[in-house]
Amino acid sequence: MAARAVATVLFCVVFALTILAGRDLLSALEPASSPDLAYTVVEGDSLSALALRFDVDSDEIATASGLDRRELVMVGEVLIIPGRATMALPPSIAENAERRSLAPRFDLWAAEYDVDPVLVKSVGYVESGWQRDVVSPVGAMGIGQLMPVTVKHLSELLGTDVDPFDADENIRGMTRYLAFLLAETGGDVDKALAGYYQGLAGVERDGVGAPTERYIANVRAAADLFGHRN
């Protein structure tokens, strides 16, 4: 009788552990919920259009963003798109936690310096794939591939030393530099991109070279990966 009782107890313990293990396995198999996406509104956006684009209910966007459903969204306003952090990102970034976590920093500095966030993200993607420790053969550094002379110029503009290997400082620097180039070119995006790649003085002196034209085309193509609509 004692042996039968022990066997019964052991069976119950093993059965319970099996159930718990099964639950853990099922939990592991369930897809993790995606974090929210911070999205900066551009001209032509609306709650209904964003809902369609990101496959989420417009009421959910309004609630997450603290908006009244009837409010119009304003250009430059940052909205929260629930559970869509990996959308509007290239796979190489969406699948890398460190790089994916940088998306809100692009949005923040783009809003700060009034630059299209898709433009900043696309430049960073073409330059480095959002890798903070990349150094080019000619000495360009970090996510925005900032040259030492550019870092010096940015440090003067910002009134503080810029560390090109700090992801946030590099994103801030490249965004501020793009804002500077856009101001210098009267808002001409292609010329500003040419200046970013070739140097504005070089563009004005020599015109836009063939490698620069390819660079501009690559940035514009990258914009599609970040959900840009023509």
C-alpha cells in the first residue's frame, strides 16, 4: 500500500511538471508582442491613412497617442503606433535589437531640427546600416559616417563635444548637419544629400559627380524601406 501511495504521488508530481513544462513551451512558441512605433507625422498623413498603412485601428493610434479621435494630426507631431516597432524598418534593423532601439532617437532629433525623419533614417542606413562602431577607410565614423572635420564643425554648432561613436550623439550630429545643409541649399534635398556625401564646397565647385548621384539614388531607395510614400 505504501509503495502504491508513493507511486501515485510521484505520478501526480511528474504529471504536474509536464503540464507546467507544456505551458512554458507554449509560451515560448507564442510570438512576442512587438513594441510600439514612434512615428513622426509628415505632410499628407491622417489617422485613417496611418491605420491602413500599419494595419491597426485608428482608434488604437489615437488612444496610444493621447488624441481625441476627431483631432487632426499635425506635421512633426509624434504618434504612437501600437505594436508596430518592427514595421517600416529594413529587416537588418528590425531583426537587430540594438539597431531597432535607435529608431526613436532618429524621430526625436528629426523633430528637434525639423528634418524629415525618413531622410535621416535613410542616410544613416546607407552610410552604416545604423552601426555605431563603423569606421570607413577614409576615417568617417559611426552611424552617420561623420568625418573628423564634420565632427569639429558640429561640436561648434552644438556648443558641445560630439562623440561620433556614441549612437545618440552621432544621430543628433548627422541630423543637425542635414538641417544645416538643407538650410544652405534652400531646402533642396538632393543638393543637401550631395553636400553630405561630396561636401557642399565640392558640389558648388565641381558639380554633382557620378558617385554622388548613385549615393542620392541609394538614399531615395532606402526611404522606401522606411515606409516613405511618394
